[in-house]
Amino acid sequence: MNERGAHSHFYPRMKARLRRVLGIALRAGAGCAARMRPRREPREWTPRRILVLNGAHIGDLVIATSLIPVLRSAYPEAQIGFAVGSWGAMVVRDHPDVAWVHEIDHWRMNRKAAGRLRKLTDYAKSRKRALREIRATGYDVSLSIYPVYPDFLDVAWQAGIPVRVGYGSSRLAPLATRLAEFPVSNAFLTQGARQAETLRALGIEEKDMEKRRPLLAPDSEAAVREVCGVLGAADLSAVRYRIIHMGSGAESRELPVEFWREIAAAAAAEGVVMFTGRGPREAKAVAKAMEGVPGPWIDACDRLSWKGFVAAVRHAEMLYGVESMAGHVAGAVGTPCRVVYGGASGVGRWRPEGASCMVFTEHVACAPCIHGCEGAECLRSVAAKQVAGTR
């Protein structure tokens, strides 16, 4: 093996070992903190204010809204708050069943184009501010629904929330007063169902658990007007359109523009095609995909706010996409969607929850692999005609 090959194997191994050591140290530190400053549950309690903590990204937060109907059914008098990253705060802000939103931008989850030092600084500032808000709110219960670090169990513990639910898989598990087991044996169990295991730790009855479903805020008049403006229509009921959302938080999940040209050509036969996306990279991809595609189509990239995007999906006839938040939004608002997934993360776990959502993938022996590969046969072997429904 040459020197370059030796280094390519050495550094990943060292990085993995360092992560294990840091993980052990973090868990040990959490255990010491819990013993030195024990904060036990009260003997009798009825939740008045419940905090859900999830610093992940938009799709994961759309999934997390499926806990809201369960909590509302089990504790109708309780108020609900969310602690989230600023990048996903709009998912729960202005939600009729969410009273408070606290923003914590953990450096590990931060996808912004900034250096590590800047991300650490932003995390420290946002955590300090959110901790102050959480203490002032006076929550009775916290639910840390992200299964690994960072799950914000440390924030709930430091805020003095008396009942703290987390996963046994967390490095900060010693800071919880109740633990749930994160299901790993059932590959077809959705992420929403896995998050709901934290609710079982509270003893919530099955009749309440059956109400679990993603629940986004209803459309505002302003959001509907925004979509009408993009479509050039006075009334959304007067226009038929389908959405193509090509982008994802990870480029490895995306498909070539040629794939989307074929989808767009088929979708245009049913009405207007609306391309959605955000940022320069996705805007460039949309522009390439539209080259040579017969209309009618609309480039809505960077032209819709979050609320406008949700309204656009809600009123669309169909959404086409990849593994991204767009499919989860479609599932939450009841719009049929056809999405293409690779096998890296586990299709069964991350598929959108919705009766009208179809997921296309090529089953390969190496999936799920977690990391993905350059060939991505599980993703790129799916035919556009199959997704478009033309064969």
C-alpha cells in the first residue's frame, strides 16, 4: 500500500476512535453531573407545559409535528413549546398548537457556510438565550426526540425541567429522568413512529397514540396570495399544476437534470409545472433542467417563503422529488407525491408518511449503508418514466 492509501485508511480510523473516546467522556460527564446535582421527578404531576427538543433539519421537524396531535389528545390543557435550530423554526412558528419556539443552533447540525469557530460561537450565544427563555417559561416535561447527540438533554437538565425524557442511546442519557428505547430492529418503522417512543415513556395511552400524524399550520391568506402571484392566477382552484422539487440537504441524494427534464415533459401534459428550490446551487440546477422542456412551466426557485411553499404543495396535484423535506410536507398536507430515495439512510425509516406518497428506489444488497457511494445504484437506477407514471 502506498503512503496516500495508508493515510486514507489511517485518518478515518483515528477520527472514529476519537469520536468514541469523546462519546464515552461526554456520557461519563453527564453521569457525574446528574449525581452531583440530582433533579428528580415530583411524585405527582400533571403536564401544564411540554417542551419538545429537536435541533435537526426541516424534514425531521415536519415529522416531529406528528407528536402534536398525540400530546393535544393526552393533555388537552397543556401548552406545547419547541426548541429547534433557527433553520427549522418556521415549521412550528405560528402553529396554532405551539405556544413557544426557542432557537438553538448547535454547531454539529449547522449547515451554514461558516467556519467551526463561528458555528461554536453562534451555538454558545443561541444556547444561552434559549436557556434563559426555557427557564422563564417553566416547563414541566421535556421530550428529547433526537436519538443521538446533540439531543439537548443537557439544556433540559440545566433549565431544571422536572420530567425529562430521552433515549437510552443518547450520550447524555444520565441526565434524563425517564428513558425510551430507540427502535432499531424494525427497518420499516418510520422516523415519526420512532420519535413517538418518547411519548410512551410518559405512559400515554394507545388511543391517544393512534392520533399521531404530521400536522402543519393551515394556510394564511398571504401565503395563498403568494402562490397565486407566482402562478399568475387569481384563484388557485382555477389552475392545475404539479411541483418538481429537485434539491435536497445532501447533494448525494439528488438526481441528474436529465432525469427531471423527462419528468417535466410528462408532467406538463397534465398542467403547469412549477419548479421549486432555494439557493444558488438549486437555482442553477433548475435552470438547466428547464432547458428544452416544453411549457407550461414556472421557475419558482427562491420565490416562495416557507408558508408559501407549504401552500403551493397543499394545492398542487402532485409533487415529484427526492429524499428531502418536500416529500414530508406533501405527506403532512395530503398531496400525492412521487419521490426517489437512495438506500443510504434507510427508505423504510425516512419515507414520507401519507397514504398518497410513493417512494421509488432500487433495492440493493448493500443498503442501508449510511455513508452512500459514488455510483449510487440504489438511486440512479430508478427510471424517470417509472416515477412519472408513463410506464
